[in-house]
Amino acid sequence: MPTPPNPAPGSTGDPLHGVTLERMLNEMVDYLGWAQMGRRVKVACFTSEPSVASSLKFLRRTPWARAKVEAMYLDMLRKRARKDP
């Protein structure tokens, strides 16, 4: 799974810049799985019949949950970066 490249000169430096919510969810599902995601962010769309479509719909309407998912994604990127030489 690719990690976002280092920011180009003149860019915002935001690691989430250009990363869609759908991409975040797909990468986290592959890396963590729905069960782990549901333990870390307690929302029904991760624990009760989880799907990317239902999660996208919920997260786009719920700013507090989206913020937690974005933080979880950044944490996942840091952990993956430590594992990859």
C-alpha cells in the first residue's frame, strides 16, 4: 500500500492533502480491519454490517467522527513508516 509522498516544495505540508476519505477507509480496512477500526472509533458503521459506502455517508455528515478517522489514518501512516525501511 503506497504512502503519501513527501510534500513538494510550496505545498501545504498536510499529509491528508489529496487523500480522499474513501482512500483512507480502504487503506485502513486493509491494514487494521473493521473490528480494530470499530474498537478505536466507536461508530456503528464500523461495527454493524460495515461497508465503505455506509462509512463514507456517515463520516461526510459527522465532523467529530471524521476527525477521529483522520487521526487514526495519520497514526496508521506513522506506524507503517516505522515498519518499512
